Amino acid sequence: MEREKALELVKRQLTDHRYEHTLGVVDTAVKLAEHYNADKKKAEIAAIFHDYAKFRPKEEMRQIVRDKQMPLDLLEFGTELLHAPVGAYLVEQEAGIYDQEILNAIRYHTTGRPGMNLLEKIIFIADYIEPGRRFPGVEEVRQLAFENLDKACTQALKNTMQFLMRQNQLIYPLTVDTYNDFISTIKKREET
């Protein structure tokens, strides 16, 4: 799918503010893809569609999780996580994008997952560090993103979990598993 057609489809689904965020994620994802020699076109498309389901009715998203046999524990952690896996499903159904790398980058852009591939890491971090983001710790992750993508993902996960803990909110187990996977991978790499 061409960039302009994809942006047109997505713009209808988002608020103006979220569309601006999406454009920032797209630019950041393409820069990261160039930096890490990843597929720029896949990064661009995944970034364009990453928040496709963000403003779908909450009950519609819950029903899709149930109907499409997605992990039901998603329903126990508030609605903020639902737009990523539901978005991957809807992008396939409504936009006709079947590339599993792109769909997984969308599916895991909020929680991460153990064994993330390069495209998944790029979309995860691009969403976290896009230029419109302003919160404690983002500058450190912005710098790390172009030095060591695994360490950037680890720091982003750590910041997110610390934020959730300060808010007395639940942390989705897959996010904890993702953090542990990155720590383990980084330690093994440093030992060799």
C-alpha cells in the first residue's frame, strides 16, 4: 500500500492530535529503519497503522478480543492495551495488509514480546520517542535509540513499568516478560 493511501485510511480513524503523533512515529520509524538497515517501507506502513484502532469503541475492541480468540487476559488490564492487537486484526481485515511482520509490529507496539524482531523494536521505540512525546526519561531513550536499540527498548520498558507502579496500575505480564528477555539478551551479549 502506498503512503498517501495508508495515511488517508488512518486519518479517518484518528483525532487530529493522534494523527500528528502518528506522523511523528512514521518519521521516527523511517529514520530508525535507515539507521539499522531495516525495511523502510515496512517500517513506514507499520508506523502509519500502529494506532489504527485507538479510538474504536471499547466494547467493540473487547468483543474482537473474545471473538478472534486473542489472549483473554488482555481484558483484565484496562482498555489501553486493546488497540494494538485489535488494530493488527482490523488492519488486516479493513486495509488488506497481510504481511505478518507489519501486523506483529502493530500487535506488540504497546506491550512488546520476548524475541521481538527488528521491525517490532523499531515501531515500539518510534512510538515511545516520537518528537511530540514529552515525559520524564524520554530524552535518554531517544539518545539510546540510535546507539543500541535493545538498550533503548529495555529503558522504555523500565520507564513504563515504573510509571505504572507509581500509579498503582497493573502491569501486563507480557511486558514484564519482554523486559526480562531484553535483560537476558543484553547480559548474554556482554558476556561474550
